[in-house]
Amino acid sequence: LDEQADGSIVVDVGGVGYEVFVPLGTVGRLEDRENATLHVHTHVREDVFVLYGFASADDRVAFRALLTVTGVGPKLALAILSALEADTLVQAIETSDKLAFKGISGVGRKTVEHLLVDLKGKIVLAGGPRRIPSATPRPVALPGQGELVTALLINMGYKRPEAAVA
């Protein structure tokens, strides 16, 4: 895997390089970068095929569900999954937790409303229903260099809420 500055990676498959866009932190969560398995979604537009890759099948299921929501395209869906893992996303939707989406670039009040209404009860992850903890960790604002540390932790594979708390 060869990471690119635009949020994509180049995957070598039998000597052929494929550009695959991935959520932030995906590469850090892969156990073996040389023999990695990505769950890929092929997005077809009029003039181009774009590949989106995920470390887990659940992330791909969530991505595809996000694409069904009005106003959510692949880039925004990728941004959402860069901030929230699939099970965290489902938990936020099922509990109508609007604050879970705070700080995600491109996700405003209307988009959050669409997500909560359109997807409630509709995302079924491979692991089945998840136990919803009583207290949801919230990202905390960090002064000064905290944003840099948070970004570095996200790039290493941590999710935004975990990185913000750390």
C-alpha cells in the first residue's frame, strides 16, 4: 500500500496499481500492509469509476447506507466514516445523537436530520446489533497543539472521539 496526500492509497494487485480512497485511519488499522484485505465499493459516475476501500465489511455497509441519504455523496460519506466507525455511527443514529456528528466537515444540521430519519433501523452490521453503552464518549476541545496531536492519532488509526479524549 502506498499512501497519497489526497486521502487515497495505491494498492498493488498483481503488479497493477489501483487508486482507492479510504477513510482516515484505515491504513493504521490494517494488520498487514503488504497482504492487506480491503472491502471495496466501486462508485460509478458518467465518466469515471472510483474505488473506496474499508478495513471492515461493516464500514463498507455503513458507507453504502450513507450514500442513500439525500445530500450525501461519496466524499461526505467518507468524511463521516473518517470520524465515526460503523458501529459508532449506527449507535449515534439509533439514539438520535446529533452531537456525534459535530465537527465533521460538510455535515450540517439538515444533513444530520436526514441521516437520523433516513437511516434509523436500516443499517445492519455483520456483527448484528451492538450493545449501546450508557455513556457515549464525547470529543473534547484541545488547546493549541491538541489539534495536531488529534490529527496524528487519527492518521495512526484512532477514531476522532478516542483521539480527542487522549
